[in-house]
Amino acid sequence: MKKENKMYAIYDSLDCGPTFGGGHDFYIANDSNLNYNSYSNFLHSFENNTVNVVYSTDAAKNYLAGAYNFRTKEIEVYHISKI
């Protein structure tokens, strides 16, 4: 995650599923297994030092889920807390 965007790491709302990043780098819509309203906007808030993709290109939009809009089959989100 880019240093200046840490406050946007996780977006929490009853209006949607898990969402990560200030520009919704990874957005899971409600009923995401029934529609294609979820999307990936990778690299808006998160840095990538391993793959050569640039924000707002098709490569960045397709990187996380294979397509900009997608339908989910299963979702697991984990929270690791400090003790």
C-alpha cells in the first residue's frame, strides 16, 4: 500500500462486500455471486513491486480477478489482530 493511502486500506460498509483501497482497488458487490458488479481497480492505492503493470491500464484492471468486472464463487476474508 502506498504510504499516503493507508487510511483507505479497508473500506467497511453495509452497502457492499469487502472492499480494499481508496479507489476501490478490489471491490466486492452485494450478491457478488449473482452479478458482475464487483471490480478490480488495482494500483490506485496499493503498490506493486513484483509485476510490471501500470494503474488504469487493462493489465492493472484484469490483474487481480482476470477481468475488470467479475462474479465471485466464494469469498474468504481474514483479519489478523495484534495481541
